[in-house]
Amino acid sequence: MNDHSTTSNLSPARSHPLGDPAAPLVPPAPRRPARESKPIEQVFRKVAVGLNTIFGPCSREAFGILMYHRVTDVIIGQPRPTWNVTPAQLEEQLSGLLRRGFQAWPLQRVLEYHEKGQALPSRVFVVTFDDGFQNNLTQALPILKKLQIPATIFLATRYLDSTQPFPSDDWFLAGSTNVPAESWLPLTTAECLRLRQSGLIELGAHTHAHDDYRGRPEYLLADLRHCVKILQEKFGIERPTFALPYGTKYNGFAGPELSEVARKAGVRCCLNTEPELVTRRSDPFDWSRMFAGDIDTSGTLAAKLGGWLSVLRRIKKLIVNSPLPPPAE
Ligand SMILES: [Zn+2]
């Protein structure tokens, strides 16, 4: 039984984005999390957790940036929210990382260290949330406050104050009255101001329209400049950090052309979603972020941030790409 077949009696209020026929029709999000649930990845995660527990992080100079989206409880009998962790999972993941000796830094602080050429202490990580869901305020912030963990929320500015779901939201129940509105609603401007007043939250750019910018550098430039202008006018942010929507390199949602555009638009970095750690010498316009979702625990996130999952994936790639031995005589 698939998710949708359980909800035929529901009436999700999906309409055209913002009720505006000219609004962009965005592509569905690349299914990076689906890759993470493949059997081989599940094996890798278990092995990586073991290696990390025995040896600690394998890369002491690198750090990791975690990427969250939605934070809401799962309602029994309803399709599971996509791109989600429950509040309990978020607390377990982050408190477990702190217990293992990791420390969360603001993205801007990591960038300052990088710009000055200063080395980071080991086990630093950064927390980010994409798009700007209302539950980042109602569900995530109390946990971040309790644990004193700073985070960046990347806003798709076109949808600030909207009462419609994000056009990119692929959860079947986004917009439905059968689930709490905060589970899919975009943040308002007033809520963003409250988030900033907490002293823990930085706001960053995630483009204005959250559209498909592949092969459209001029469009991205105009759109991102507009996003930067809104962040400046509404929140006084001069040079925001920036995360590309979708952000995967294998299908062109990230790459040198789009990074170059980001540089021109006046943002401070350009983050993609390759599941890699960031090394000291790497370019902030090519920094990666790691997916953190409901299949993760603090143990799997520690293994990702410790670099072990990347090592295992690299070994697999080497084996798969190595030439086959000659057939036996
Ligand atoms: Zn996004």
C-alpha cells in the first residue's frame, strides 16, 4: 500500500503556487534521501557507526554542515511528512552529538575562521534548515534554545508570509486541514524577526522563487539579487550566506556555473548538497551539506560528521569503477 492510497478521504488544499498562474512550477526535489535508504547505504551506516564509535572521527581537520527542512510530529494513519524529523528525533540527534563531544558553531563563524585561515577545533558542525517552515520557530527553536545550538535558516523569500504551501513541498498533505498548518506553512516576516531575536538563528538566502536554475545563470542572478535585497530590507542582512535549492551536482542543481553566479550576487558562500565534509582549503562557494532526516540517529550523524560514511562510499566507488580482472583461462 502506498502512502497516497491511505488518504483517499482527505482533501489536501493544493492549488497553484500562491494562487498565481505566473508562479514558477518547480521540479520535484531530487530524492537524495531515497538513496540513503538503499540496502547498501543501510549497511554502510551501520559499519560507519561502528568505526566512528571505535576510532572517533577519521578526519580531524574537516567539519560538517547538516541540512534539515521540516520539524513536525508524524500523525498515525497519515502519510509521513517528507524531508522531516520529529521534534523528538531532532532533540535526540543534536543532544547525542553534543554528548559525543561535537560542538555546534554558527555558519558565519565558520566562514570567518575560513577567511582568516584559522583552523577549526575538531568535531565542529553547523546546523541549517532549508526553505523556512513555520515549524522551525514552533518546534525546532525550543530545542535549539534548550541545547544552546545555533542554526541558519535559508529562506526562499518569495514565500515569506504566504498562506500556501511551498510549491516545492512534495508532501501529499501540505496545505491540508487534516494536519497542523505549522507542519507545512512558510514563516512570516514577524516570525523571522522572532527567530533572530533568539540570538541563535541566522537567516540566509535560498533564492527568491526556489525554482529550477539549471542552465539559466542569468535567471539565477536576477532572482538571487532580489532575494538578497529582501533580506537586506526586511532584516538588515548585508551579505547573507546562501544555499542552492536542491543542490545536487549529479543532475546539475549545483556546479561551477551556478557558484560563479552566487559570487556575483553578493552572497558569502554557496552550499550544495553533496554528502561530504568541508575541508579547510575548500572554497566556500563549493561547500557541501549533509542530509539529516528521520532515518538518522545521533550515532549515524556522528558517523557522517566523523567522515566514515564518505570513506565507505569512496571505497565502493573505487571498487565499482575498477576494471574487471581478465577472465580465467
Ligand atoms: Zn529548498
